[in-house]
Amino acid sequence: MPRPIVRLEITRPDAPARMVPIDHSPFTIGSAGGADLVLPDPSVAPLHAQVVLLAGVHHLLAASPSAALSLEGAAVPEGGIALAHGNRILLAAGCPWGLRFLVEGARASDREDRLVTLMEVARTITSSIALEDVLDRVLEGAIRFSGAERGYLFLRSDGRLVRWSRASSGEENVQVSLSVLEQVASTERGADLPGRGRR
């Protein structure tokens, strides 16, 4: 099976968007001339971030301990985080460049990617890491598995469903239909949403 073509879309308010292929690992991002993607700006460290291919999945990691780095609005953990098609990367507050991770021909139905995701989630659940990390990785795996742009995890507490998020995530307040959530939780099947099909 051919390896998918992976790119970074680079946007800036005062310039047209451009694409840069990620054709090797590690792929480095920084303000210094030696980086694979050079973004000269005071908010960007000389070697700020890197994209590394691990077990067939691209991961985003901070390349410098002092480098601020976030994915979809959440800080990237020390050990890095898996990237999914469409993920938005922010290098630092005030950085003029926006980065988006793109996989050409990405399909949620790709069996190999789905199997890898399921195996990673299964390993996470059976590992001895902290519950917060397990929930974080399960949610991340569900988003990759479904091909969705984002996702939310709800846990049952005192007979009702409560949205889970890391205390430090600073995620936006999201409105969801509790009736749909309750239907999914009670039937353990996806819900048919008007005009959107099964979710």
C-alpha cells in the first residue's frame, strides 16, 4: 500500500497560502536556516517543533523545552501527540503563521489506519498510565478513527452524562443535544441526525 502524501498548509494574513510536503522524518520547523520549514519570527524558536513518523502515524513534538506548541487549541504534551488530517497547529501566541496538517486522500474507511488506531487505543486502555492520559488518548484515537475534525468525550456521573476535558485544556464551551447523547448511551448505537446521517 503506497504511503499517503502528507503536507503542511501554511497561512498568513498578508500572504497567499502555500503547501510544504512532509517527505521525511523528522521534519523540523523553526526560525533558523537549518530547519526544514523556516518561519522567521521572534515568537518562533530556532528549532521549535518537529513532525516524526512513528509506527505509521505522524506525531507533533516540541523541539525545544521552552517552545510553546499547541494542537487544536490544546498544549502538546511533552511526549508529543498524534496528528490527524485537518489538525491545526499553533507554534506560539502572536505567531503570524497558521499551520494545518493535511493527508492527501485521507479516508475514515482506510482499514490499515483504522486498525492501527484501534491497536493504539487498546494498548492505552490496558496500560498503567494515569486515567486522564487514557481518556485523552482514547478521545484522540476516536477522532482519528472516525476521520472527524474534532470530538468530545462524555462520561456518566450520578446518572447523567457530563463532558470530560482536561482541567488545563481551556477548550471552548460546546453546546450539544443531551437527548441525542442519552439515545446513543442507552442504545450503544450511533444516532441519525437530520440532514447529516448517522453519527
